[in-house]
Amino acid sequence: MQRSRSMRRLDRVTPKGRHVLHYRRRANSLPHCGICGAELSGISIKRGAKSGSRRSNERLFGGALCARCTSEVIKYASRIEQGEMKMSEVGIKQRAYILQMVSH
Ligand SMILES: [Zn+2]
């Protein structure tokens, strides 16, 4: 634990004047979009966030993609299903999510 950098080190001075290190767990990092890497909003990063709505959102690909990328994926998936677009015209990161939508 004392070697690990997932613990934050805090310099503290005791009432007797001794210098000691205290260790605290670092804050969780924000979840990011799987396509563009933007920080996802509407999600609590607190440890022990209880209700499901604080941990994710109800949208399609909620907790995995940001709203903008989700709308693009939906758009491309319907175009591919209609035959207006080909899979090769879509970015490689979008393909996995589009495949998920088309297969359902
Ligand atoms: Zn995104």
C-alpha cells in the first residue's frame, strides 16, 4: 500500500511535532466516451454511489458513449440498415457500436 501511487500521500504534523505521512485513496477518474474520449456527464464518480441512475444513464450506450457519439452511431446504423451507407464508410471506432445496434 505504501509503495502504491493509487494512494495519495499527505504530509501531516502530529501534536508533538513529529512529521508523518498519511495515506488516502485517490479520487476516481471520470469515465470517458469510447469514441471521442470526452468526459461523460451525469455520472457520479464517488465511491459507493448507490442508485443505478447515479452510476450510469438510461440512454442507449449510456455510460459508454457521450450523447453526440451516440446520436452519430444511431444515425449511421439506420443508414447501413437501409442500405444507404456501407460499413467501410464508417470510422473504425464506431463500427463495434454500430454492429451491436444492427445485430439486435
Ligand atoms: Zn464521444
